[in-house]
Amino acid sequence: MNGNPDLLIGGAWAHAADGGLREIVNPADGTVVATVDEATPDDARSAVAAARAAFDDGAWVATPVAERAALLARIADLLARDKEELAHLETVDTGKTLVESRIDIDDVISVFRYYASLVVGQADRLIDVGDPAVLSRVVREPIGVCVLIAPWNYPLLQMSWKVAPALAAGCTMVAKPSEVTPLSTIAFARLAQEAGVPAGVLNLVQGSGAMLGAALIDTPDVDFISFTGGLATGKTIARVAAEHVTKVAVELGGKNPHIVFADADWASSVDQVLTGVFLHSGQVCSAGTRLIVEESIADDFVAELARRAELIRVGPGLDPASETGPLVSEAHRAKVEAYVELGISEGAKLVTGGVRPSDPALAAGSFFLPTIFDNCDRSMRIVREETFGPILTVERFSTEAEAIRLGNDTEYGLAAGVRTADPARGERMVRALRHGTVWLNDFGYYAAAAEWGGFKKSGNGRELGPTGLAEYQEIKHIWHNTAPKPAEWFKSV
């Protein structure tokens, strides 16, 4: 960064082939914090070729599992060593608070440690075929060359969900962070080299998806694509990959309901509804952007939410007093503002927010106040579409059946929350909701050992957990006859 080459291809750091650069802007104040290389399609093709050569060479694939696990553990140790530096990069890059960034890096460390432990515990599955002379076993092998595309809201965390299992499985890869927030991933790639990742196993290019996409995915040299991002881009990747029958796992966001019954604990419900939607200024794929609240408490509940939302301290992520930071860019703020105007035009009641902060100290940043719309219904685009900003919409229900119908009435299915003091009703609700993660009397938490992903248009495949490793593995059945003899099927020959 800032003069050093930022593309990692075949073990060597390089500048972009055409000398292209991109300025990285701190969304808290509009200042340029770094200038990085902007890869060309030729750079991307070179990275894929390097990953292909490293895989086909066979040395990395043949590396014992224990050695791969030890490598992941070394990476985790170096991440812990550099935690403060990486967290600082995340904050100046994304705008999120430093507290959030530190938690993110802790989670990255936990992901590498989890897969280091998981992969060494895997064993071949033996099959009894009824013949003592036959050894039949099912083994796992690396899927091959992987293209890993991460979003801008959780740059290193989302990339770690891909890189850690890919390395554990024995794959080679090309990582492409968002061109908006690449700094922590570039720093991670240098750290991975220090840990001993062999040349060509981990390659890194950054640049716009529109520019690099075809070179990364429209090729038979790639065996697997993992993408986290928007629905439209995910559809395009799936269509292109289908031409090569390339395996794809995509996580495409959500429009997540947070359902509150009248008997729910009031204090924790108000607190977690606020946290669920306004953390990181709502720039979270699993944000609880749809409050679905029981009619009998709705007026009081929304009034208390609005009161609390207006007290949230919005400010630069590096300021310890800030509780949430700016939106990631001016372009993204304009998108969020357009949704606010749309909500008003659709007839939703703007309860609070909906504007930029009036504090002159925040004028240079991409800040936007926590926003709540009441009197919403499923006909409104602001309720149906992923706004990816600090916008909460409020819908109301009277019966459990109605709450389930509203909660499932979305083309997405990533996450949902349910709040009730009735354990039986809580269990009915979590079973009935068609979402990949459902929190009961909690919201937003995840674990490295538990799968993450969604139903419907939230995507396919899973990250994290044992299934997150299986995405990077092929299954092979080996049938070994220890006492071969003629089959004698064709009697006439």
C-alpha cells in the first residue's frame, strides 16, 4: 500500500499490469488513507493461472493434514499479534467503530483456530460391502482452484470464512476483496506469507467486479467460486459458472424479520432490536431491518425504540465515544437516502431519523441517522428490498399465524429473530420460519462451528461449521480388492 505492490500472484508481489491505482477513502471524513494497485483482467488471469499451477503441481495437495492445520494455527497466532493494526485498518476502511473491528479480528482468529482443529479430526469413512477382501472407503480431497470474493462490510471476517476452510482442505485460491475496502485483506496476505503459505496457494487481486469478474469466473481453470454480496451479482456469477459446470456457493443477503410478542422481555427486546438493525449503521446482511411487533404493544414499543435511537452516538469509528459509524461511501449514502424518500412516497410514517446529522463535525463523512418507519406493509419496496443501511421498518400482527406468515413473506431467507416468554411458542416459531439462522430471545450472534447461510434468494451452500469445510472438498469412493480374481461374467470368452 502507498508505493508497495499490492497484488500477490504466484508468491510474488506485483503492481497492476497497467499501473492502475485506486484511492481508498475513510468514510468518516473523506480523507484518502491509502492508494492501492487496481488489478487488470490480465492480472486476474495470471492469478488464476498461478493457483492452477500450484494445485496441479501437487505439492500443496499432498501436504499432510497436520501440517496444513499447523499453518492455520500459525496464521491465527500472527492475527492475534497484529490485531490492533488490522482493526485500525478495518475502521478507517469501512467506518465501523474500533470496538466492532476488534471483535471482528477476534472472530477471524477463532475461524482459523476452528478449522485447524476440525480438519485434523476428519477421518476416512469405511464401508462394509460384505466382502472381507474389499476395503471400501470414502475420502475427502480438495476441490481444486477456488475464487473467493468478499464484500465490503466485513472485509477480513468474510474473507476468513473462505480462506481458512480452503487452506484446511488443501485448495489453492484467488482472493478478491471489495475494491472499496481492500486494506485488511492485503495486510492479511502479507501475514499469510509470513506464516508460510506456499507460493501460488494464496493469490490476491483487488479491483471492481465489473472489471475482473469474467477473468476470475468465466474459465474452466476454476473449480469452485465462493461469493458474498448482492443478489444481482450472485445471479450473474451462477449463470456464468454454469457454462463451465463450476461449483458455486453464494451468500446474497437478506431482509430479516425480528418478531416481538407482547410477552417478551421489554428491556432486552428494545435493546436487541436497536442493536440488530443499527450496528455498523445497518450495513449487515443479517441485520434485523423488519420489526414485526404484536399489535397490543406496538405503539409503546415503537415510541421507546425511537427515543433510544435518537440517543445513539453517531461518529467516527476511531472516536471511543462513537457507538456507530458512517456509511461506507457517499454513493452508498445516496442509495440509502433514496430508500428513505421511497418509503415516504409509499406512505410509511417516518418516526425518527431519515436525514444526515446536523453536527458540523460530521459534515465531511458519509453519516446518516438511525431511521425508523412505522405503518409499513409488504406492498412497500422499503419493506421488501435490502436497504443495507440504518433503516428499520415496522409491521404489526395479532396472531402467531400472522407473525409466521409475515416473517416468511420475503424472497430472502438468511436470518430471523423471535422474542417471546413462551418456550413452546418460541419453538413453534423457530421451526416455522424459513431462514438459515433463527435467534430465539437473542439476535445477531454466530459461532465458527455452526453453519451460516440462507434459504431462498439468500443464496446456496453454507459457510462455517463442518459444512463450510465440505464446500471445499470433493468426495471420492475408493474400492480396493485385496484378493482380485476374474469376474467370469462373459462365459464365452
